[in-house]
Amino acid sequence: MEFFLSILLSGISVGGQYALIAVGYTMVYGILRLINFAHGDVFMVAGLMMVYLSAWLPLYLSVPVVLLLTVALGFIIERVAYKPLRASPRMSVMISAIGVSYLLQNLALYITGGLPQMYPRLPLLSDSVTIGGATTRVVTLVTPFLVLLLVLALTQLIHHTKIGMAMRAVARDFETSQLMGIRINSVISVTFIIGSFLAGVGSMLYFSNYATVIPVSGSMPGLKAFVAAVFGGIGSVPGAVIGAFLIGICETLIKGSDYTVFSDAFTFALLILILAVKPTGLFGERTAQKV
């Protein structure tokens, strides 16, 4: 029972970390119809920035500085790599996203020399705690509540603010929103800023559990978060969160069984199954194509 509780808590924690990345994917897709393949690498860069900044700044300063720099990175990526291609075919923008992903990985490889970097120990989050006889870290307990709080705040922003109304309008009809005077570039920039901020928070939670940061640390979490977004219905924030929690729990349960080598394969097998059975995901809406 203690083992099962430990696995369940870990699965909920991992699912929450995937959720913060998945929300960034689903928001960008909802507005630009673009899969931002560089998003997982923004998550990785946030981890590396914390490693280096914490070496010469106290942690109470490192945390907000890392979040600000992560937000700035997301903003710069959008302005440099995506904005000039706004009128280009979607394939061009997707290739640009893949290029940014490899650029960030190679820059990280150059800076670190390919050596794994140890993530700093964050006070409280890295402490151990015992729940029902199962020993886990405080970050495991904090993650689901923090994720739900952030998603609730995001939902309120989307539905009860002027910028949120503009985001919903652009997601519904890009061209008409532009004709109605909505500042498309500002809306897209805000979307990338929010997604990057959530990725920065997610990196702190994730690397508090998995303390080694390497240039490809964002690849697998990024792919799994993308699967979670598709599973829940890409474009749907609640769907991405629910999909991430389900994938995190299932993945951790498999890792705790005799079939641990199939934990990653399960995620991608689930993606194939969802695309075959319900391409729009659990909460996705079928959209009619205009002729």
C-alpha cells in the first residue's frame, strides 16, 4: 500500500509538471495553429539558467530572475523566429520551430561542454516528507496544487480580461480578429510569455525531482507534454491539464511495474491510439474547413 501511494503521488507530481509545459503547447496552437517544438527546450534552458545563476546569486533572487529570463527568451523566440514568417506557409514556421529547438540544444551543449549540470537544492521543495508511510519530497505534494492554482488563474485571465477576450477571438478566427482591430502581434507575444512563464515554473518543479540538467533534458518532457495536449484536445487548456495528469500517473505506474522499459513507449502508443480513434482528443472541437 505504501509503495502504491508513493507511485501515485509521484505520478500526480510528474503529470502536473507535464501539464505546465502542455498548456504552453496548447495555447500557441490555439492561436497560431503552430506546434512550438522549441517549447521543451525553453524548459531545459530555464533549468540551466537556474544552475548558473544560483552559483553567484542567492536563491531568493535566482528564482524570479530565471522566470523573467525565461519569459524574455520566449518573447525573443516569437519575435525573431516566428513573427517574420507570419504570412508564410505553416510548414515554414514549423521548420523554424525545429531550427530554434536544435539551436537551443547546441548552445546548451557548447556552454556546458556536454557535461551534466546539477540543479541546486531549492529550500522546502527538495525536503523529504512522509505521507501514510510513503516517503516523498515536498515538491511532489506542492506540484498538483500549484498547477491547479496557475491553471485557474490562467482561466480567469482568458475569460475575464481584455487580453483574454482578444486571445479567444484570435483563436476563433485569426483573419477576422485582425480586421476588427485586435493587435495580433501583441496577443501572440502575450501567449508566448504566458507559456514560457509556465515552462519556467515547470522546470523548477521538475528539476527539483530530477536534479541533472543536460542539453536534451527538455526533449522527452516536451514530447510527452505535447502528447498530453493532443490527448486532452490540443487548443483546450483543461484538456491539456487532464491529459498530462493521466499520462503522468500511467507512466509512473508502469515504471513501478515489471514493464518499466515500456514507460516511454506507452505515451507514444497512446498518441497513435488517440489519433486513430479520436483525432480531436478528449475535449477538442471538430472544426469545419472553409472552402
